Amino acid sequence: MVTAITVLSLLLACTAVVFAFGLKVIRRMSDEIKYQEDIIDAKNDALTYYVDAYQEKLDELLKFKISAATKKPGRPKGSKNKVQRPKFDKVKFNEKYGK
């Protein structure tokens, strides 16, 4: 009977140690999970900022593209004042300088 009580008390003590160690491990793992969730939240906030910034740039590019597509085609400004080289006239050249 004393042996049975001793064996049962040892089993109970071992179970208590395993239970206490398990609680400690579970607490440590839950703290690590909370820490990782905080890191993920911080990264998501940073990425949200970048996505918003890129969306603003994309909107600006789309506005520019639309304005460029709806622009009137034609000569560029100032092209009518362009200096053109005179055409080479062989007859006048021969009269002036000879053959």
C-alpha cells in the first residue's frame, strides 16, 4: 500500500511538473505570437502608406495620360518660325560660278 501511494505521488508530482512546464511554454508561445502580430500590424501600416502614395502617383499619371490623349494634334508651338534652308538650284549655281 505504501508503494502504491509512493508511486501515485511520484506520478502526480511528475504530472504537476509537466503541467507547469507546459503552461510556461504555452505562455511563452502566446507572447511570441502577440509580438509577431504586432510586427505584422506595423508592416501592414507601413505598406498601407506606400500603397496610398503609389495610388496618388498612379492617379496623377492617369490624369496626365488623359490630358495628353485629348490634346489637339497639330504643329508644335513656334514651328512656324522655323528657318528653312533654301533649295539648291543647279542653274543659278552654274550661272554664278560657272562650270
